[in-house]
Amino acid sequence: MSILIKDTTKEQRYAIVMESLEGDYDDMYDDYIAGTRELADINNEFAANQHYELG
């Protein structure tokens, strides 16, 4: 099953987010649910903004 916006309904996108978060809703995925940004783009942006301290 494709998770791309063009292949899913808003309800399906909401279910995809809820399933992947195991029921813990996170508003960072609102754009994906609304159909304005792909899930991969949101996740890539989040990962790029993470700062890890070594040590």
C-alpha cells in the first residue's frame, strides 16, 4: 500500500500516522494528514533538526 498523499485519503493518512505512532498523536504530522506535505519530507526535516551530543 502506498502512503503517498496522491494515493490516500485524509482518513487513511490519519490512520497511517496513528498506527505508526501506536496511538500517540503528534501534531507534527498535521501537514501530511491535511495533504500538504509528504510523510517522508516531514520525517527527513525532523531528523535533520536533531542534534546529538557525543560523549
